[in-house]
Amino acid sequence: MHIAGHHHVSMITKDAKENIHFYRDQLGLRFVKKTVNQDDPSMYHLFYGDAVGSPGTVLTFFEMSYVGTTYRGTNAITRIGLFVENKEALIYWKARFKQLKIPHENVTTYDSRPALPFEDPDGLKLLLIAREENEMPSMWKRWEESLVPAKYQILGMGPIEMTVRRPEKLGKMLQNVFGYLEVSSSENKKVYQSIQGKTHSEIVIKNQDGKTEKPGRGSVHHLAIRVKNEQEIRKWESIIEKRGYESSGVIDRYYFHSLYFRDTNGIVFELATDGPGLHIDEPMESLEESLVLPPFLEGKREEIEANLVPIK
């Protein structure tokens, strides 16, 4: 068994309409699923990704209209890397960000790669990174109807940055439990990959003391990593528990099976299976058009919709 890279990453947003406008209309991602938080159906759960919502391309958001400000600190997932084709694409995005008044910095480097830092309307820290030759998994599919030209589109997830007080604990967990490889190290930063040489499987760990981050709008709830299927995730469940971590147990999310646990720094990880997939209950051409509920919530549709503010 091995971890095949990132599956998705989940964040908190204050305003679903603003969130959709930013990620679909401004960043050009496909809005692949409008559903609800299965543990709390009073809030939307929004999914964005490539043309089909392939594992490794998906950003998800829980809408919490009551949420306050994030107070930045340590023991948190602090930045999301997103691949684009090359440095030319970064130049395109810098001009687009300026035109759309999206907060951003100048083109810089991130681990020696050309990169462009920017933020979403909730203050989530994001980073566009020019990919290398072998960095786009074959399953990732460009969305032909994106408002962004194909050669400049965001392709999928790259490095995920975590900032913690005890980086050695997090690093050992990644290595000893999941088989990640340490590929670089400096005084305050270490880089791990579940597949050597593949940055779409990369986790960057930064060392920072101080107060623990207080989550709010624009904070990251968890990173999900890819496992093959239900049989495999149940084997991982046994391994995780034998290592002394408490887990949620395997949960059927309908679109995939999941398992959640925290490392000793408090970082929340999810293991998620590749299938069945986000497109199993909607025609590919009409993703996002209606509120989709898994079968075990369908009987409560009237009640759920009454508690949600309609969005398009």
C-alpha cells in the first residue's frame, strides 16, 4: 500500500456566493459539486476541481456564515499550492489578479520553483506554482468551458504547507505510518513526498513556536490523502490505531470512503478513497446545477433546503 498523493483539501468560507464567484468565475475551476456537510446538513459543502473533480485537483469549502476571523498562528495548515503550466502562466495570472483586484504578491520562488502568492476573499493563503515536466497526473482533465484559456488553467494541487511547533513529530508520523520520504531539509523546513519526485504528493513542514492558530474564515480544516479503495482504507485504519492515534473509523461519504485523525500537533488528516467519485450521481454536463444529497440524506431534502440560502 502507498499514499498516491493529495486527494482534496477542505477550508472554511463565510459566504458561499462570494466563494463560487471567486473559484469558478475568477480562478476558472469547475464547480463540480453543490452539496451539504454530511455531519451538519445546515451548511453548504462546495467542491471545485478539474473537469470531473479528479482526486488531487479538488478544493472544498464549508460555508459558515457565522464564522469569525482567523487568528494566524502555528499548528495549522498554512498554505495551499496549485500547479499551473509554466512561468508564462504566472505572468498571465499576475495581470489577471491585478485587473480583478485580487490580493497578490510579485512572482517569486518557492523551493526554487517560480511561484505567485495570492489570497482568496476569506484570506486563505494560496500559491500558484509553475509545474515541472512530470508533475501533472494523467487522470487530471482540463475543463474546456473554463473562463481561463487552457494553457493558463490551474491544473491541480501541489505542495501543502503545514506550520507546527513539533515538526519532528509530524515528520516521523508521515514517514513511519504512511511511508513518506524526506526529500529536503533545512533549519526551519522539511519537505516530504509520498511518491518520490512527485510534488503533487508533497507536504512542506515549517517549524514555528507561538500560539496555536485560532481557525475562522479562510482557515484550512484538513488535508485528505489518497488511498486506493475501501479494502485498503480499512487496512490503514488498523495501522493508524496500532500506532496509537485515535481515528473516526471508516465513514461512507457516498462519493468516497473516509477516515479522519489528528497528529500530535493537532493537524487533521483525512484518508479518502479514489472512488466512486464526485460525478456518480449527476450527468457530467450538469454538475453544480442543483443541490445534490447522498441517498442517506435524500429523505430530509425538504428540511435541509429550508435551512439553506439558495445559491447558483
